[in-house]
Amino acid sequence: MSNLTNESCRFVDHALQVTKCVGNAIQQFDNETGFKDAMAVLSDKHNPQKGDVTASIHNHEVFKDAFYFMLRNALQDGFTAEMVFAWKAFNFDVITQNIAGANTGSRPATGASRKSGKAVRKREVPENWQGRQPTDEEASAITQVARFWKGFYVRKVAEARKTGTELNVQVKENLLKSWAIVEQNLEQNALQLFRRMFKIDPDLKPHFPFYQDEWNKVSYVDYQGVYADQQPNTWFVVFRDVFFVQEHLLLVPKLYASIPTCMLRVINNDTGEEIPRVFQRVAPYDYKKNKRGYTFVAEARTTDMPLANGRWRMRLIGSLNPLPQPMRENLNSMFSVKEIKDYYVPNKENIILRYSVKPSEDHIASIQMNTSKPDVYISLRVLDNEEEVAVTTGKGHAVIPAFTFFRDREPGEDERRSGSRSSLKRGVGSSSSLTSKRRQPSAGSGRGSRASSDNVNKLDEGGDGSEAELIRPHKYIIQAKVLHKSWPLSESSWAFVQVLKELEKQELKAVKDRPSTPKSDKGSSRTEKKKGKDKGKEKDKDKEKGSSRPSSQQFDVTKPNWTLRIVLDQTPTEEVEIKKDTERQDQIRAMKQAWEAAEPGRAAKARAAREKFLKENMIKVEEPVDAAPAAAADGETDIASTEVEQMPSEAILTNEPPPPPPPKEVLKTVDLTPYQRPPNFTGSPRLKDDEEVARQQEEKMTQIQKYRTFREALCQSREEDRIQRNNAKEKQLLECIRLQTELDERRRKLNEPREGYRQKFLDAERKCLEAIAAEEAALKAEAEKRSPSPKGKKSPKGKKSPKKSGRKK
């Protein structure tokens, strides 16, 4: 097969003839007649469509572009300005600009950033010209300068092609110097010239004689690796990586492995569609260059026997080089697998599981799910904010080969930060069918799967997600559903499901917060790596220690159960957080806590009210009495027949739970007689058609209008009553003031004669007191004059003064 990778002899010979014609034309460049004949031969070699003028012109343009491309690759840094002018003179080309591929724009050639290049250009513009529009005279002057310069350049090129001139000699020397470098690897440069031509315009290929040889040429490359030991009845990813297509080509990948169930899948990361497969093998497909590449995923399933380690090899067979290239040198075959097991609990929405995924970095994952019942139709999907972004369906087994979980981004965050890990845009797959729904605009960040920082720029160039979508926080949910009611259960399984539901109800009754961890009494989860068995055993031990399930209650594989596997790249575990979606339960628990905090004892009151209601309205159900006592005599026969009938009941599968045993107490039946049509009803039934609806609407509007009129009248009467009450209050206040004034006046008139009469007695009493006081003062003065000094003579003891005694009398 290695011989098929070489170019055909006719193709190589034709390419060498064309390049030799170029060398011959260079040798005859200083000979006008010889150069014209050599260019005619060269034109005949590379232009098979001589009769069609339009096709010939197009062929010359394509050949010229491909020839310049070959010169750039051959000369590289040695492609000087003198050589550029020489080759333009050789082809008499005054139109093509920058054939050497040099940086002639405003961006500096020193490798500076785009921002610095703009800054330099801004400084070169004079201040008086910034933000200024040229006038008509200035625009006319610019046109004149360009016209004169073009004329000068055309005349210079014509002079260089004129034999005998000094410029002609210089141009020939530069042509010979550059062609000597090309001749060092002439065959490779010749093949590159024609490959570039056919890449620019593939329609030119059928016009050349070696066109049929292209069907006998192939290009291929091999990638190989190893896979680890696998347990029986498991699913695993052999390898997963992203390949980038550099140009459009026909490609078919082939996978060689010793695993019979190994299957290769290819997903277009731009569209999220899977490349078609024929008999579980990827069909030949025209791969086109895209922005985010193609994800190649190899998956396999083991049988009842364990699988020993082995080697695998993938061969990419294409029509031409270069073939798609991976993001790393060796394909990624080492993963971290998060495996979650749980029991199946039927519900009204037919939801099997709901798990939330919170990545701290962009991360690509492969998601697989299988059920204990192999013929169950399931739908596995990924939701972002309850919007479906990936979906697949299968029978007992469903796979999404590649899906990228994007981290939440903040406004203005730089997507091209150095050292950031890259991840793919969403890719989806399935076991039996595969569809993908993309949000418009996409929230993709344009990154690849866990690649090195050297490959980040490859993917970032294709980021077409809008800023608003990038800023929008992600809320990923992995959800699985049962389709077509295809998972019936037996009677014992329904009893086990009822036990699980009772446990869930007991958890919801809790008032206080609990740590939000997956319920270990219903399932188990583990994280294992394919590097070795010891780490997996340690993980299992940790899982058993952290489980709240008693050690005696291990996971029962005989009950209906499912297994979810999420294959991640080998990165720190904290980068992706996967846990059971308990948002609804948390909301109910928080609501109950809020009620209890706002009204302490509310739960106890509700429980007491419920018990009181049940006590008042529950009635006992009378057990039916056996009407045939004779049947008791044949008890053994009935028991035997019952056992025979009950034996196959376990094999009966139903989608509805078995009826519960008859209750001993039931609620009183509601009397529906007032709501039923009486049997002697004689009226005709009235249909609720459009007319009836219009009539009812009109009746409602009439009632509303009456109510509004009544309300307005009532409001107006209330307003009038309020005004009257305010006026009555004012009158009452004025009346009180008047009465108080009259009372004061009457009191004054009544007190004036009383005060006059009282004043007379007061004046008489005052005058009497003044007379007594004057008389006492006169008597005292007279007594002092008549009596000697009190120190010289004392009155006899026991005698009273005659004046005093006489006064008392």
C-alpha cells in the first residue's frame, strides 16, 4: 500500500517538464525571440485549454498564483524585493501585489501585536489630518499620483523585458539566482506547483492527461495505542481526540482492534452531526475544513467475559495530503470515568434520571447509559437551562460520543488567555439514532478538547458565539426518559419501588437542612481511572465508607436499575461537579423551613388538623362475609389452585402498579346529588356554542356595568355624607363656642352684685379691726405715761390690773 502514496509517473513527468520550461525561459530572458518561443512552449505545457480564450486566461491566472506560492515556499526569507521585481518582469505582471507574502500593512513585521500596529499607524498620521475628509482637489491629486506611478512601473517592467538594457541584465541575474535555489529540490517544487493549482481550482484537473492516475493514488497515516483490562458487561472509550482538516478531501477512517464490539464514530464539531456509518463502520465522506474540527471516538462494550488489554490501530485513508491532524502527537486514550448506578423509580414524566453538571473549566465528555432490561427504549439528552442541546435514543443502551460542557463566563473576559485549556464545541451521537439541536446563536467558545496551549489559537479563530450567549450562565442537566412505556415491572419490583418512594417521602418531611449528596440508599457512584486496578479498589472502599446505606444492604442488581457513565479527560476531579438534581426537593424543603420560621409550630398544627379531620370523616369498611361456607371444606384444593395461579404472577410485567390491599377505613363519600341533573328534568339542554358564549359574555359585561354604576353611586353618596358630617362638626363647634360665651356672660352678671354685697361686709370688718387696733395703741401709750419705770417699782404679786379686768368685763 505504500506504493500507492507516490505520485504517478505521468504526473511527475508533466510537472518536471513545466518547471524545465520555466528554467529554459529564464536562460532565454535576454534573447527576445528565444524568450518568446520558450514562453509559448511553457504556455502549451500548463494550459491544455488553448482553444477557449476565457479558460486560457483563467488558467494563466491560476498558474501564476500557484507559481508565486511555490516560489515563496522555496525561497522563504531569501525572496528579496529585487527578486520580486524580476519575477514580475518575467511574467509581465503589474497587477499582483505582495507576491512574496511580506507584511506590508500597518502591522509591524517584528511580531508585535495588532494593537501596537494600530498605535504606530495612528502616530504616523499628522494631527491636522486626523478625522479629516479629503477635498475634491486632494482626491484628484491622489488619483493623478497613482496614475503616474502605475505608468512609471509599467514602463520599468517593459524596460526590464527589453534585451540589451542594464535593467534586463539585473533581472536575469536575480532570476538565475532564485531559480538555482528552486532547482535544488526541483521535483518537490514542481509537484507543489501543480498541487497548488488543483487546490485553487479543482476543475482544471480533468483537462490534464494524468487525471485518471489520481484515482490510483492514496494517502494514509496510522495512529495506534493500547487499551487497559476491562471488566465484563461494561462500556468504555478506547480513544477520543479532535482532528483538524486543512483542506477539502475524501477520507475514510479504518479501525483495527481485537474487540468485536469496537466501533468508530466521527462527529462534525461545527454542526454536531455524526458522519454516516454503513454496517457500524464510518463510510467514505468528503471532509471539509471547518472551525472546530472533527471528533474521532472509538467505543466498545465487553461481554460476559472480562477483556484483556490489547492494542488498537486507526488508519486514515485519504485522496491527497495533508491528511487531518490531531491536536496532540498521540491520541488520547486515558480517561477518568464517573459511573453512577441507581434503581429505576417510575413516575408520571417517565424520567429515569436527572443529574446536574457544573464545570469549572470547559470540558469535553462522552456520556453513556444502559438499563438492566435490555429491550427498554430510552432517550438520553443534555439540557442547558432546560433547553435541549443534545439528544440520542437507543434500546437498552444510548451514547452521546462527544459533548462539551462550557464554564460560566463573565462580561469582558478574554477568551484567549494564555495557558487556558481548550475544549470542543458541542458534539453529539447516539446508539440507534442521533439528532442535535443548536441554540442560535451558539454558545460555543471555539475551543478543542483538553489540548495544549499551542493549539488554542487554531480553535479560537472560529469562535462565532455571541457575547450575550457567552455571558449567559449555564445550567447543564443530564436527563434520561423511558419511551413508549417500554419498561414494565413485576409485582415484587413494584413493591420495592414503593419502599423507595416511602424513603423519599420521609426525606421530604425533614424540616432541617441536610447536606445535598446523592442518595446512597438508592444507588452508588464511583470514579475510576483506566491506569490501574488499585485506584479503582481504593475508590470503591471510599465509596462504601461514605455511603449511608447499611453494610448489609448492598446494591441489588436483580432489581430494575440503570448505569450512567460519563467519560472525562484525566484532569483534577474538582473541575467537573456531577451530582443528582435535587432542585425541586430543595425548594420544597426550603419552603417548609420558611413556613416554620414565619409561624413556629405550623407543622404540628397542620398535623393535628389533619388527624382531627380524618378522625371525624373516616369510617370503617365492613369486611365481606363468606356466602358459601361449603368452600371452607375444600380449603386445601383452593390453596393449591391459588398457589398455581400466583406462581406466574411474578413473570407478569405491567406499567401500572398492582392495586393496593383494600383499606380498613375510608373517607365518607361526598354527596353529589345537588350537582346532578334531576331525573324529572323537562327542559331542553343548552349548548355552549359561539352564540351562547357571546350571550354569557354580554351578561357578564352587563353585570360588570351594573356593579360599576352601583359602586360609583355608593362612592358619591359616601362623599356627600362625609361632607355633611364635616359641616355638622363645624356647626357643633360653633354652637359650643356660642354657649360657652353666653355662660361666661351670665356668670359675670350673676357675680357682680354678689361681689358688691360681699365687699360691703369686708369693708365694715376692716374698719372695725382698724378701730380696735387704734384703741389698743392709745391705751398702751396712756398706761406707759402713768406708770413709773418698770425697773424701779414692781406691782404686788397676785393682784390684777384694774384696767385689764375691767376690759374683760
